[in-house]
Amino acid sequence: MLSTDLRDNVLVVRVEEKRIDASKAPAFKDEMTRCIDAGQNQIVLDMSQVDFIDSSGLGALVSCLKRLGPRGSLAVAGATGAVSRLFTLTRMDRVFALHPNVDTAVEQLSA
Amino acid sequence: MVSSISLSIDSDLDKVSLLARAVRALCQDLLSSDDQDAVELSLVEAINNVIKHGYHGERGKDVQVAVGLQADQVVIEVIDHAPPMPAQVLDTASEDRFDFDETDLDGIPEGGMGLALIRMNMDEVEYHSSGSENRLRMVKRVVPLSE
């Protein structure tokens, strides 16, 4: 469900699913955890293909952030519609840096 | 105009999106895109709760959704036959759930957000249990299009 690409020492993780819901959240969390445990600590999550996320998906994202710890960064790129709406509603937009696209997110993290 | 339809799925998390997309499509002519998002999210959260907490993830149990489309509101009922949820769980769910300190990493919530989101996204939310049946009734009011 994820594809990865290393750019300027930032790992760009693209979600290849349209929905991150309770049925997909455990696999999403496992795949992200593998990236984090492999030593990546600057991560941009490209959510431009995602058009729905529920609280289970969001919870999985928070769990990844905790795994990454205070020294790492997890930025979100390309969240629109119902996805960006959930970040705002839950006030998780204070927790995750939201960027309009991958380029600006990578620029920010690699600076 | 009043029309209603009942849909049902087996208690399988893989099937929730099918039902949610069907209900969203039913609301298309009545609700704005933002309100369709609100309804879809609330329905998904409600069904997830039934499957995860009511049926403890066990498959083969029934989850029914009744959708009533009225000129001024959309009424969605999620009906299950799991042990009922304690009433105070819904009463205490609110947007306060998201009033966390973002600088305290460990304190950022990973779960327990579903009912709070339902209450924030729907105009009315009620829960009734009678006999072996539970009903979560959620109402979204139709906002008339401005001329």
C-alpha cells in the first residue's frame, strides 16, 4: 500500500490507497513502522491519492509519530478534501506539518 | 419527498467502505460535499465501533444501516445486536477529546475519537437499546442552497 523514494535524505512515502480506514490502518502502521525502524527519521507522507481517512487511520499516523520520537519529523503532503478536513477537526494539524505538495514538504525537511 | 432504504453488511471491517460509499452517493443530491464528508465519516466511525467494540471484531454478525432521505434532513440509523454501549460513553464524547497538548507527544490520542467525531459532524445523535437491539440515530440537516 506504500511506495517509497529517497529525496535529499528525506524519505517520501506515497500512500497507494484511496482509503485509510480501520481495515487498512494496521497494515499501514506496520509498513510505516518498518520504514522508521530502518532508520529513516525525516519522512514526508504523500497523501495526494487518499480521499478518505477515518480515526483509525489517523490513530495509526499518530502511532508512527510516537515511534519516530521527538528527533524525527513526519510531514504530510497533498492532503485535500475529507483528509485535510479530518486533520483540522481533530486539531491534528497542530501535530503534523501539512504541505500542499511533496516538493514543498521535502524542501522544508531537508533545509 | 421522503424515501428510505436499508442496507446491511456482515461485521467485517473490509466491507465498511462499500456501505459508506453507497450512503454517501444517496446523500449526493441533498447535501453539500462537506456535509457528505461529515456523514460518511460519522457512518464509518459508527460501524467501526460496532464491529470493534460491540462484536469484538467477530465476523458473521449483522450490521444494518437505515437511511431516510427527507427534504430537510438525512436520518441515518446504525442497528446492531451486540451488547449495548454504556450510555455515558456517548454522553461524555465531545470535541474536548481534541483539546490535547500537542507538545506532549505521549498524550496525543491514537484512539477513542470515533464518538467525538460523530457528535461534531452530525446535528443530532441518539442511542437507544431495547431487547437485543441497539440503534444509533444520527441526523444531518439539509442546508438550503442560497439563491
